[in-house]
Amino acid sequence: MHLSRIALSALTALGLLASQSHAEDAQKPAAAASAFEVVPPNKDNDLRIFYTDGKVVKGTHALEKMNSDANLTLWLAGNQFFAMEDVIHAFQKAHPEAGNVAVITLPPGVILKAINKGGWNYEGKDYAMQPDIYASVDLGHLKTLKSKGKMNNYMIYTHNALEFMVAKGNPRKIKGIDDLSRDDLKIMLPNPVTEGIMTFYAKKVLQNHKLWDKLSGGKECKSCDPTPNVHFTSVHHREIPDGIKAGTVDVGIVWATETRNALKEGIAVDAVKLPPEDSLINEVSYAIGMLTASKHQEAASKYLAFLRSGSGQDAYASFGFINASRDDLESKPIP
């Protein structure tokens, strides 16, 4: 029987799954710790190579081929995963000479750790590699790379906004941030450990409404229930539409693009728009830059130029992202 993450977490807390879990763990040989950043399980869709002939390879097969087959490697903030096939195909159409493109879409803080560690570990295997381009929802991540001599310049290439995702028709009549104080709601929030949407944006909004302590119970964790009616995601807030679909979640904070993608996939959800001071529509920016050690600098430069073009902006806008301004798109030294 399938258990939702909230249900699974609750059962584990009660000890109902402990004996089974301990028995299984006892039978497993101890695994050597990897020096590389570990990719969470079941993330094949975030590990892809887009070949010029239209073929897409995922998961371990993609990781095994990235160093040999990719002519450009992008490591990007994970909430872009649903847009990347169209974006990359548009880029390859504009620049067929650029070749095969590898894309990893995971929380930007996790990606930053992988850059600093020199690669990934997935399903028990190590993959030493580095990207040509890195993008985050927080310029601070790029500043960290600059401090290590790994990146010099950046640009802002798109924007987003926070909103609530609720079940179709909004049956719980949720109107705004202050409704999260209601104890009768089952709430799922992006985790504050690895998800930039929470770390840099939503947490600030919740603090402004004096709700952070109530919702988090003073805890910063992932795949956990910090308070009786709140669950923090395991890896990514794309888990929220799954929870709403399963009926275990009433409301979650997501990027506006996440709701648009859920609707596109046929999930029965609705958006509750937030005012600018809560959606942070004027603040949420995606920063991108080429690593100084990029092995494919010509292709990387072409990709950044593509993002500045009408075709690049349109490719993102078709998924609900907000176009960058002309000033945003200018390359600037990382401060």
C-alpha cells in the first residue's frame, strides 16, 4: 500500500515501522561514504542528456555519459526541470553546432555542494564532474563560487513569484498567508535546508507575518513534520502537488510556475495568488554564470547569449516564468 510522506513520517515517529526498518538495515552491508554530493533516490528526471538527434538519456545512464557525450553541461535550480526539454531544444535549434546538452536540475544549495566536492554520487556510484554553467535563485551562491575563484560574472535571466497551491476549487477557502495559522489545515512547505524557495524567500514572508516559529516549531529539517499539521518536503516542492492529489495536503507554498506545470499535467489544483509583498514578484530572480574552469566555454557563451534572446525568453515564459529586463540580461561582475 502506498503511503504519503506525511503518513509515512507519522508512522515512523510512532515506531510502527521501526522494527521492519531496523531488520532491513541489519541485512544491508555498510556502504562507504562518498566524497561527492549524494543525489537523492529516484531523481532520474533531474539527470538528463539532450542529444541533437532528439534522444534523451536519464539517470545513471546520463551521468555515465556526461563527461564523454555532453558538449555543454548545465546545473540549474531544480524548479526549472519541467521547462528544460523545451528550452534546450529551442537552444539546439538556434545553435545546432553546440551539440549535446547535459542538464542537472536539483536544489541550488545541493548543486553548490557538488561543485565544491567535485561531483555526484547516485545509486551507490561516484561521478567526478563539473558544470560549465550554474544557476541559482540566490546570488549569494554565485558569490560563494567567486570567493573560491570559480566564477566571475553573472546575469539575471528570468523571474518567478510565490503563491499557494490548493486543491481544485479551493475547498478550504484559503485566501492568504495568515490562513497558515489555522490548525485545521494540512500544510506542506518547501524544506528550509536545501530548497532556495524557502531559505531565501518564503521563510522571510512567514517571518514577516510572525508565522515561522508556529509553523516550524523552531526546527529546520527536511522530510519531517516539525509541527503537528506541517510537513517539510524531502527534496523539492514539486512534492506538494503529489500531496494535494493524494488528499494529504490542503495547501503549500510553491513557485507560480509549479502550479502551471501541475495543471498542465492534469492534476486538480488551483492557485491562490498573493500580493506583491508576499509573492515577492519584484524580488525573485534567477542568477546564472559560467564557471571559470568550463571545458566548453564557446558553447556556454552561446547558451548565455540564447537566454538573452527573444527565443530564450519566450521558451521560459511559456512555462510561466517572468521575462528578465534588458538590464537584468547584461553580464555583470559578481559583487
